[in-house]
Amino acid sequence: MKSITGNIAVEGKNIVKDFIIGDTTTKVLKDISLKVLKSEFVSIMGQSGSGKSTLLYILGGLDTPTRGTVSMNGIDISKFDDEKMSRIRRQKIGFVFQFYNLIPNLDVEENIMLPLLLDGKKIRDYRKRLDEILEVVGLTDRKKHTPRELSGGQQQRVAIARALMGSPDILFADEPTGNLDSKTGAEIMELLQSINKNSGQTIIMVTHSPEAAKSSDRIITVKDGVIL
């Protein structure tokens, strides 16, 4: 694994996150610094309330740090305005969540293509990519099904396909197996591991499951807002 500046996908420096409610300040992240290399599969683990999901959201631009910086491919994104950050999230980042966030009345193809439509892209230019992604996630024969006709594991595969459709630099996954039984969860982890190994996709995943974390190259443990 090459450890050089140009090979860093995302870097957080001295990240602090405070939540202020009235006169009470809760320190969620306490001066965290980390680097994730391109093509690396990293798991962030920790108990509930440890700050692991907050860290993921800050690294992925869904939240901003109270102090500190986040850089993607060497570019500091921490001071981007909402419009610029929104564009980065649509074009450079993919997200997968515990709950699949699919549109019930859209079929598999339409759910996968939705972010491209929202970004003003022409669907006909992405037909080949769609077919490739459907094959990768094993849903070629389910592309006209709606979410209610799919199992939980299949719905998560749709969510993964949607996140990959725009060829993101980084895929962020927040508890991707948290809503699945152990067998289906293991299948989803095998899929993510395969995507990482076969296409070099950078993946940063939050999980509370030691079994899920075993699929990654490296495990970062967060406790009480710091990296152990």
C-alpha cells in the first residue's frame, strides 16, 4: 500500500465537533486526525455515542466540523458553501445508509438513476453503466421490480448500485448491514469487498459489527470522541 500524499483519498486534520444546546456544550469529536488512502477499505468502529457516525458525516461532507479541516484529493472541502458541497456530494461521493432510502413507487432502474436525473444528466448516456452496475450487484433480473417486491438485502444492493452509479471517488457506508440478518449482512459485506478489490473503489464504512469490519483493510476504533 503506497503511503504518499497523492495517494490520499480523504484526510481529516484536528477535527473537533461540538453540539451546543442552550448553555450545554457536548464535545462529540475531540481533535481527530486520520488519512484514508485511495482504493483502501476502512472500517470505523465504536459503541453508540462514540462519535463514529459524526466522523463519517464530516468526512463525507454531510456535516461540518466545529474546528479542523477535511481534504479530498488534496482539496480542503471544509469551507465549501452549501451549493459547492452539494455538487461534490452528487459527483464525487457515494452514500449507503442502514435504511435504504429508496423511492417506493420507482423500480430498481429508476431508483438507481435518480441521482443522475437530479444532477441534470441524460439517462441514455448511462445505460451501459447501469447494466454493468446491475450485474455487479446481482440485480439484472430485478431491474423492473419496485422496492416492495425485493428483500432487505436486495434493497441494500439497489442502494449500493445507486451510490456507485456516478463513479464516486469515495463510497461512504453507515451501518450498511445494520438492518439485515447475519446471513444477508455477510452477503452485503462480500459485495462491498468485491467492489473494493475488483474496481479499486475507496470505501469508508461505519459499523458496530466486528464480523462486518473483518472485510476491510483497516479498522479505526473511536471511543468517546477520540481514535484509540
